[in-house]
Amino acid sequence: MNLVNINTNETITTLQLREMINGARAAAGEPAISNTHFIDKVRDELDFGDDSFFTIPHEQNLKLQSVAVISIEQATLVGMRESKSVRRAVLDVLKEMSAPKAPQTYIGALKALVIAEEAKEAALQLASQAIATKAEIGNRREATAMNTASQAVKQVNQLEIELDKSKEWSTIKRMEILHPTMKFNWRKLKSVSNALELDIHTVPDANYFEVKSYHAKAWFEAYGIEI
């Protein structure tokens, strides 16, 4: 397999790669592969340990599933384990993804940025839609595209909170790791949040299914520490 044109700086999530492979499998009349079996294949091919994965809820049943962010080169190695017809289709798409492309419009550039951030944070898949050329986009369509991009950015920000990597929100579990000598009380954080009229987010957790995430202002007011 010729990997000369593969750009190793590009990344893709294992969820995106599995969806791509299952699409090629369906076209070839082969059965789809589950996320559990696919992650086993990724572990075996790339020698990944548990620390290479994180969990996010399934968009339909909210069941937690393992995800990793991998390079296009690593995705190519995993794709090579498929049957001839499937791997040809998958590797063609990966090559196209790794080829440098200049967005045709400002809207295209914005959407490309959102998709890149989504892939790095593990996360949640944004619907991929073709963007018309500038000559074909009227004022109404451009306004709609801008609103769609804005909603996508909000989804990326929410994903940061759910992955406990936000700079404005944090769970008690995360703060106990950052400050091992301190103890935190959720009742105190809730009381301060209510007093300051701050939202309290509920986010997925691998051990407790879901936990609360509190705003940076609540942490500072309650314990004098910053996130």
C-alpha cells in the first residue's frame, strides 16, 4: 500500500472511521462491525492501552461507548485489515481527507474549523453537508449556514464540558485530582451556584453514569481556587 500522500497531521475519531468502514461493508454486502469489536481491532493493530480511549454517550440510547482520536496514517493501518473491496473504498476516502484543500468560502472555512475541533475532542459527530459555491449562496442561505455553524460551535463547547476539559466548568472528581489535599462538598457548590444564579450541568461519567459540573465562579467563591 502506498502511503506517500497520507498527511499524518490530520486526525479522525474511531467512531467516524467505523461509520466509514460499515458504509463500505454494506456496499460490499458484508455485515457491520459493532463499536466493541472495532475498538478491539484498533487496540490490537495500534497497541493502544486504556489511556488512549475516552467514553462518550451514544447519540441515540446514551449508552457510553469507547472512542479514540487517531491519525489518518493509523486509520489507514486499521482499514488495511478489511477485505479487499472494503479497504479500497475506505483508503480512497482517507487519502482524500488527508489531501490539502482550501475552503471555497468563508462559511466553508468556519465549518472546517468546527469539524476539526469536534474530531480532536472526541467527540460528537456534526452532520457533514456539501457547501455551495459563493455564487450560488444567497443572503438567506448564507444566514442559515452561519446559524448552523454557530450551533455547531455550541455543541463543541458542550462536548468540552462533558469530557471535563472545559476552562469554565469542572466536576468535583476533576478538582480532587487537581487538588489532592482538598475536599469538596457538592451541597456547598450547589448553594453558591444558586446564590450566584449559575447553571449546574449534568455530564456523563464512566463510574457514576452522570455527575454535576459547576461553573468556575462557583469554585472560586466556595473554595477560592480557579479551574
